[in-house]
Amino acid sequence: MLKIADKEFNSRLFTGTGKFSSSGLMEQAINASESELVTVALKRVDVKDNQDDILIHLKDARINLLPNTSGVRDAKEAVFAAQLAREALETNWIKLEIHPDPKYLLPDPIETLKAAEELVKSGFVVMPYIHADPVLCKRLEEVGTQCVMPLGAPIGTNKGLKTLDFLEIIIEQSNVPVVVDAGIGTPSHAAAAMELGADAVLVNTAIAVSQNPVAMGIAFKMAVEAGRMAYNAKLAPVQDKKAMASSPLTNFLYE
Amino acid sequence: MLKIADKEFNSRLFTGTGKFSSSGLMEQAINASESELVTVALKRVDVKDNQDDILIHLKDARINLLPNTSGVRDAKEAVFAAQLAREALETNWIKLEIHPDPKYLLPDPIETLKAAEELVKSGFVVMPYIHADPVLCKRLEEVGTQCVMPLGAPIGTNKGLKTLDFLEIIIEQSNVPVVVDAGIGTPSHAAAAMELGADAVLVNTAIAVSQNPVAMGIAFKMAVEAGRMAYNAKLAPVQDKKAMASSPLTNFLYE
Amino acid sequence: MLKIADKEFNSRLFTGTGKFSSSGLMEQAINASESELVTVALKRVDVKDNQDDILIHLKDARINLLPNTSGVRDAKEAVFAAQLAREALETNWIKLEIHPDPKYLLPDPIETLKAAEELVKSGFVVMPYIHADPVLCKRLEEVGTQCVMPLGAPIGTNKGLKTLDFLEIIIEQSNVPVVVDAGIGTPSHAAAAMELGADAVLVNTAIAVSQNPVAMGIAFKMAVEAGRMAYNAKLAPVQDKKAMASSPLTNFLYE
Amino acid sequence: MLKIADKEFNSRLFTGTGKFSSSGLMEQAINASESELVTVALKRVDVKDNQDDILIHLKDARINLLPNTSGVRDAKEAVFAAQLAREALETNWIKLEIHPDPKYLLPDPIETLKAAEELVKSGFVVMPYIHADPVLCKRLEEVGTQCVMPLGAPIGTNKGLKTLDFLEIIIEQSNVPVVVDAGIGTPSHAAAAMELGADAVLVNTAIAVSQNPVAMGIAFKMAVEAGRMAYNAKLAPVQDKKAMASSPLTNFLYE
């Protein structure tokens, strides 16, 4: 079973709350996916209002909220946002996202490490969203993050595991769970990440913008389970050009 | 529900019987996969012996046997083998495989079309294993094959959907079910084929040579279902570099 | 040096005449590319008129014309077109293209083999455009075609070597030159085909629709030469994840 | 013409000195490649000895030496190594490589930025070897590095442009030259990097371990030029499945 900090998860599919056409549909899709960790952007939640529309729809007992700092541009803003989130949502879990560039929303390695170190010291369970950079992953682990969340492709592109060669190295070297975040656009991408040995995946856009988010939530749930099961069962090796000897049927036919 | 000729299938995962370490394990894995169509090489079955070891393990009522002509080198041998199979296994279904080259076991388009035409006329339900050649697929459909079975990659390589660009065209143009055969090495490959719109996949090596064929059979079952469900729910589009506007969190933080 | 039938070629870059914005620009681009074999669609040439605009611009002594049968839908039409071409253009070389589907212009394996056999018997030098089907390539070689021309990707897509895994097998098995035709969209694609061991490539769209066809012609020329030279010099092997021991600089720094 | 700091380069192919079977062969290959910037590992040079075997073979007037800090594990060691190199080799150019992990030799983003900032202040022309991380590239540019050198794949793997999606963004956003470093294993990879808009590539292993390094040096030279020329001429767009209308030849044939 997957364990991050002191929590155990039956599901290795983490989800998000952005881009759904309605909060009701979001709730149905997330429930259908059986996801137990759901990230929510602090900036989209009215933290002073416990009747907030998004939060109301995430009340299922199975769901753990994971506030994220999306929108902050440096470590200082991230730390402030994390503190706000802790107070408002009563959780010390934080998905750390720092992206100074508003166009591609790619993460800043320097500010992320700085904020991670500070937040860990302040008692947060830090889940950092980062480039698929194996050395950065080790440094984050060293300052005490509870997992690493390397991206598969630029966020929102649905391009899949473009960083595969680096994810392999990260998974090989990591002592904390590896959660592939960003870029996963199809259930087959999610399955592939799990087959590689990732501990979990985070999927948002691909579920939210599907024509049928509820069905897509179920599809991702099954694909993640399939990929994990295949990882445990060990995949058959890839063969180059597969030369093989084969006895012709001819003898049999004419004997 | 998938329909080929007069049979309906709940499962879109077809399986094979080669390369398992034992017939008992084969039976367990195939049962776990819930596959309803199982191909068996005529040359490996002792058709005169109804105590044949392979056949004994395929007695589940859910399973339809699909004899294949693997090992034949031309249309004449294929037709003869199909007739033998019909008599021995009491089925007019035949998976047509003609590969003159014993090294890569790649199919012969000319002989396959010739044999298909003759077998259809003789009342067979013909399922031809072929290269992912869109024009050949149309010609086979025209002579009356009940599906087409284009390959994803050279058989036994586990390389996945190397023929993706051509499978897309085949699926777009086909009026009979498209079953991706050969090359599928992981559940994620199977899911990807289904997401593309394939009607079914045939998986053998990847299940048989896994360290845990039973678990792998289940993993493929789930992946195929996930892929089909995602296809029906419509995938989110792939975005190139995904430029997006994003409001910074800053205003919120300091307001 | 590349030899096809009785002709030797200094250049392994074959070109085409379609899609240029003007015949003058076509001439300049082809001359800049130093291509020695240039294919021309019979249907676009007014064969009765020796002042035909395309032909006038292909008068360079270095250039061999290669009429093609583009537009025909079966073997019978192809044979007729080839005979017309032989008479009109005074060459027994023919690029055999048979594509019944007007949408993707993909080649028909059955009709191509039939026409090839007949044309070889009639004394033609037959260069067949086909799917990257290794068995079909062998069958064409057996009926006497002087080369095979498997496609890299659907024609006009510029997608590159999508059929790589099959081109490798074709090159390994072929006793006649292998010319990669269709799909090559960039000089790097052309270089990659040559590195793989292809004997030549045919490029048309990628040169013709560039903003600067003359410069693009030169770029392809260099890339083809680079790829061939690299093939002869033997490429360094691809390493999986490349684990390596490395002595740290530290000792040196502080000694 | 490519300009870095105050130097102009006719060649966009940078090379390295490792892994050649002899220094004589290294000299011939580098000369044949016409490379004008050649990186040399400080740890392999005996800086006190002006008869050092490697340096003696890099005396050609065309060649600029680019010492690198390969082997250092943090910023402090890197700065010290750079100072040593400046003194010994009489150049203020430095290729900054910091890799704490001796297995994959992947670069450390944090230490690299720290060392870069300090070295720029000390008057060095800093060329940092880094992960293909667009945000890190911008930060390095901001502290004054004269170029950025993102990797294409893990060093020594010859896997090519695995980081393509990120290189595109880096090239789009960068105000300093982008040099693709590491992973380039074939001339076609080098051409592809240049077609993408990279300003230069650095190639070492692929030339050094070829069976014929001199020919491979020439092949890379041509491929880099071809790729750059194609970039300037603008590539034809990639088409998805390329549906096209085509008039059949039939009318013509039978008119």
C-alpha cells in the first residue's frame, strides 16, 4: 500500500479540481475515480467561506485535500501561501508549485528547493511539483520532502511521458514515493507511468475536459491499477527485432 | 458490445496459448483475463487426441477456440490447415497467419488475401493477421473477412504500437472490427490501442512470459476496459506546448 | 557508389517535381540538390509536347527522368501508364505507384506486385513504391524489381521514419537497393534513413513547400551525405541509461 | 554567424576530447570536423605541463579551448576548478559541469546556478551544462551566463533529443545561445537539434567511439550545417494523416 508521511492510500490515482464544467460534475468524477488525494488551488478557494463551492463538493470521507500553491512565483510567496492553506484548510499537507513564467507554468527548481526546506522545517508534509530532474529529486529528498512529483510533459499538454528516460532514473534512485504529475493525458499514459514503477500519478485536465469526466475517472482508476499490477507481475522484456526460430507447419501438414 | 460474425463478446481482450511455462498456468491466466476468444496453433495441438493437453485446459464455457495457421508458408498450406482445424476442432473460425520467413514471422500480404478469399467462399469466419497496411485491410474486407488483425510491432518484440499512424487510418476506414495483433507488450500498450478506437487486441507473449501470468492477465483485462471506456468518453486533445494565461496568486496573497 | 540496374549514381538523394510554386524554382532546387534521379508524374506531363514546361526544366545532363504512375488505381492501369511513359519519355525506368484510395494515396500491395511482375517481363526497370512490408519487399525482389521503395510515413505528412522498425528488417533482408520514399520531411529524417542503411531516399514535398526550396535542396544533399558517411563509419551504440564510473575531480583539486 | 561573448564561430559544432583511442586520432577527427570550440576536462590535463599530450594535439589556430569542470560535485569545487583552468590554460571561458552523482553524471541545478553567478562576477565566460529545464535556463541567463547548454539525453547514451519538448520552449524563450549538449549520438540527431533552432550542438562520444572518428567528424559537420540551413529555409509543416484530394489518372489514360 502506498504510504506518504503518516497516511496510507488504497488508490494510487491523485486528482485535481481545475477545469471541470461544474463542481457537481467534479464531485461525481472524483468519487468515481476513487481518488483519495485531491489537490485544490488555494487561489480558487475562498478560504474564509466554509460554504465555498469547491470545498463543499470534496466532503467525502475518503478524500484528503491537498492544497497547492499554484500561482506563486517564488519561495517567499509559496511559504506564505502554504501557511494560509494550513490555517484555512486545517491540513499541513502542501503541494508546492512555483512557476514564475505564466505561459508554460513550468516549475522553478531553485525556489522550490528553498521553499521546500523551509516548509519541512515548519512541519509541513511537502509534495513538490518539479521538472523530471534526478539530481533535484535527490536534493528535495535530502531536505525532507515526503515525495517528489516530477512532470511527464508540460502541464495541460496531455502529451504523456515525454520525460520517460529521466523518470526511470528518478524511480531507481528515490527513497521517497515518486508521483508523476503533469502531462498525463490518457489512461494508457497513466498505466505506463505505473508500469515504470512510479508510486502514483496525478491527473486533472485529462479527466476534467473529457466529454464524460465520470467515465474517464473510472478509466483512469482501472488503468492505474492495471499498470501497478503489471509492474508487480514484471513486464516481459522488449526485444529488438525479435529473431526467432520457428518450425514450419509443413511437415505436420504433409506427414 | 463487440460482435464478430454471429458471436458477441463481452471481453475485447483476445489471448493466445503459446510460451506459457505450463498448461495449468495458461488456463489460470486465461481465465483470470476473462478472455472469450483464445487462439491456438494447429501445429501445437494433437488434433486426433481429445485428451490433448492444451485443449483440456481450454474447456471453460466462456472460451471460444480460434485455431490459427501459424507455420504455413503460402495460401495453399493455409487453406489445408484451416480445413484440418475445422474438422478437428469443430469450428469454422480461423486465424489466418501466413509467414514465409521463419525469422521475423511477418505476414505475407499476397498469400493472405488469396487464402482469405478462398476460405470465405468455403464458409470460414476468417480473421487475418496482417501488416498494418490500410489498403490491404480494405481488400480483405472486400473479400469478406469478418475482421482485420493488423500488427502493432513485429511479433514477440513487445514494442507496442509502432504502426500507430497506420492503425489510425485503418480504424477510420474499416467497416469490420479492427483487432490489433502482435507487438502489444504491456497493459499500457493495450489501453493505447483501445483509446485509438481499436475494437479489440490480441495479447499472448506479454502475458505468458511475465513472472506472474495470472496477475498480468488481470492487468490486461483492466487496461483494455480502461482504454475502451476512455475511447467512448473521448480523450482530451493533445496540446502543442500549451501556452496558457494564468493569473498570479500574488494579488490574492497580499490583498 | 549506388547502382540501380545499369546506372550508377553519385547522389543518393532522389527528388520529385510536385508542389513547387514554379517550374523555374523547381529547376533551381533540383539542381542545387545535385539529385540525379527525378520523378515526374505522367499525368502532369503533356507527353505529346516536347515543349512541356516541366520537362524543359529537367534538361540537365546529370538528371535521369523517372516517370511515375501516380493516379492509377490498379495493375492494368499501371501497365498502360508505364507503356505510355516509355514511349513518350524514351525511358524504360518506371516508378510504380498504385493507390486506389484517393485520400491517403497509400499503395496497394496486390496490384503493385502484379504490375511489377508484368512490367519486369516487358523489360522495364521497376521501382515500386510500397508499404514498409518486409515480406512484400522480398516478393518484389523475387519478381525482378531493381529496388524497393518502402514508405517512411503517409505521403505528404513529413512525419519522418514512422516505419523504422520495419525498414530495419527490410534493409537487413534486401538484395536490391532500398530507397525510403514518402514521409521524409526534414534533412534529419533523411540522415536517419541513411544511418539506418538505406541506399537512397526520395524527397519531394519537404523541398518543394519550404520557404526556400533551393537552400532546402542543399540541406537535404548534405544530410544524405552525412547520414551515409556515418553509416559507413559505424554509429556509436545506444546505451540504456548509461551507468558509468567516474573519478571525482576532488582528489586532483586538493592534492 | 554564431557569437558567444566576444567570439564569432563559423562552425556550430562544438566537440570534446574524451574517449578517443589516441590523441593523434582525436586531433585528426576534430580537425576534420572543423569545430572551433573544443572542451577538455581539467582533470585529464596536466596543467603544469605544456607538453601535455592532449593540449599538444589542440594547437590548431582555429581551435578555442573550453576547459570543463567535469568531476566536481558542488559550486565551491567548481569555482576552484575554474580558477585553476583560467590560470593554466589562459582562458576565462569555462564549461560548468557539476554532477554530484557519479553514476549518471547528471547536472545539479542548484549548485550550477550558484557557481555560475559567482564565476560571472569573477569575469568568466560561463557555459553551463544543465538539464533541459526552461526556468533554470532563464535564471542562468539572468545571472549572466553567455549561453545555456541543456542536455538532449543522459550523457553517453547516444539516445538523441529525448528532451525535445523542453528544448523547444528553451529556444523560444532564450536571449542567449542555446547549445544542445549530451545525448547526441548520430548526425541526424545533430541535424534535428539545429532544425529545431538550437544555436549549436556539442558532440563528443558519438565521434570518439565511432569506428572511424575522422569520417564521423565530417558527417557531423555536414549534418549541423544541413540542419541550420533547413532551419533558416523553414521546414515544411508536419501534417496529421494528410488527407488530400487527388485526381485519378484514369481520365487521362483513356481519353
